[in-house]
Amino acid sequence: MNSIFTPKWLSLCALLMILVGISFDRTYDMTVILSGIVLSLWIAITVHELGHVLAGKVSGFEFVFFISGPFQCLRTADGIRLMENKNWLYFGGVAWMTPPRLEFKKLAKKEAVFVAGGPTVSILIGILSLAVYYLSDFILFLYFAIMNIVIFFATAIPLKTSMKTDGYILLTLLKNNEDTTKLLDELILTKELLSSKQPTQWDVELVNSARQKRPSVENLQYAMLLYYYEVQQNGFHHAVKVLQSYKSIPITKDNKFPMSFIISMYQIELFLERDGNTQAILKQQKNLSVIEPVSYYRGQAMIAYLEKDFEHALANLEKVYTLVDKNESLYGFFIAEKILTNLVKEKIVRK
């Protein structure tokens, strides 16, 4: 049932409603206006994110993925692939690129160019569309101009809510203070996590820095880096100790997605070390979703095993192995994910 409520299917439903709307004289005009506004908004968001990608390429950044609506372009071992976006969190558009390894001062300038790329393209396209509207009197250009200008102001104004706006990040980079250092540290950390290097080959300074971080939602990427490192270097039992303090962070509606890593690793701990507490594992599974398919299907495999459904347990693990095998040459952290999945499989096949 959940598969119906994906960006793809709801986008197709919206398209069907538009086709129905323009088929009748009574609803034709209103349908054209509303669909024009919605389409203009979506294209404007896409153009904004492409502005980030263009600026990133100019700055020497490495492409990871680009998402807009039901579509995503993803870097894979086979090159850039166009795929379906199943993640509502990114439906509004996002571009993710990793920076080159540079000294802090140069990195700050490169990141500033990348961040400014989106708003700059939005305002330029907005002004150009407005000029075309005045020359052609074609109403869709007016809608497109308005949407681009709205997106410019929405992203350029420095605000920090659950997400940081481009303006907030740019202002942080220009301040050249402690917050700037923290932001650049996070960029370097993300680059290391998304590199092709195995966890045991990750930068030693980053690993040691992760050991010093206090447990918080903001430091989850450091916990992830240290945990994966320990899984490959010293084994699962050592890695479990890394997350002990992070498990005390309360899971809320706002932090459920970033906490999914901690939730998944705790599931594995329950399954392997605590005699497979079915109710506890089921409780954790409710906080996971197919947005994180490795964690989700591995959790489903553990639950199926505890419910004596061995066939489905192995079938879900196969889905995990397919994802891991496809990505481990591109992203080194998948090697640690394979080690963890192997441990789960060992228990399942011992049935």
C-alpha cells in the first residue's frame, strides 16, 4: 500500500487530473492556470538545484546526486544514472556534491561559490523570464519569473530552522569564525564518508576527532564514521561501544530520519547480542523506512527470522546484498554494511 504514495505515483495522479481538467470547457481555464503555476514552481526548483550543480562543477566538486520531484540523477559505479526518487524528504529538490581536498581558506571560497550558485541562477532566470513576459505577453513566463524570484528570496535570506538556507550557509562561510570551521569540518567529514576508501583507510585525524565528539544529533555523522571504522578494524563488539551514549538521544518526529542509523545499528545489537527481542526490534523497525533501504530490508529480515519466516528473511537479505554489492566499489562504507549483514545472515542460516 505504501508504494502507492511515492513521488512517482502521486505525480502521475496529478498529471491525470490535469488531463481530465483540460478535457472540459468548465474546468479548462482554471486547470491551465493551476497547472501552469505548479509546473513553473517545479521547473524553478529544478533550475535552482542545477545552479548548485553547475557552480559545484566549476569549483571542482564531485557529483553525488541531484533530485527534483519524482526524478533523481545518481552517481553509480556504472556512471550517472537517471532513477526514480522514492524519498519524499528530497521531493522539493536537492543537489549533493562533495568538495575537493583543500586547505580551509580555499575550501571556504569553493563552498561559497557552490552555495551561491542556486540563488544566483534563480534570480537571473527570474529577471530573464520577466523580460520575456513583457516582450511576449505569455502568462507562463510571468508565473515562471515569480516562482524563480520567490525561490531566490526563500533561499537567500539567512535562516536556520530544521534546514539551513543557502543564505545562512553563505553568511557562515563569510564570517570566518568558529561556525565557519565547524561547517567546513562537516564538509570534509561528508567527503570522507562518501569516498570509495574502506573505513580502515579513512583519515586518522577524522577518526580520532570522532572519538572526542559529544553525543548529539549534530554529531551523528561522526558516530557513523567511527562505528564503521570500528566494525572493519576491530569487529562488531567494539563498534557497539561507540554508540552506547548516542542511544540515549530521544527519538522525535524531527530527528527520526537522521537517527535512523543509530536505530538500525541498535536493531542489529538486539538481534545478535540480546537473544533477538522481537518486540524491541519491531519497535525500532517502525522508525525506519524504505528511504534507507539497507537498514529497512535488513530489519525486515531480522523480524521475519524471529517470526519463523525463514524464506522471507533470506529474501530480504538478498535485497540488502544487491544494494551493497552495487555500491561498495563507489562508497567504501558499504564494506562495513556488508560485514554487519553477514553477521545477521550467519545467525539466520544457523536456524
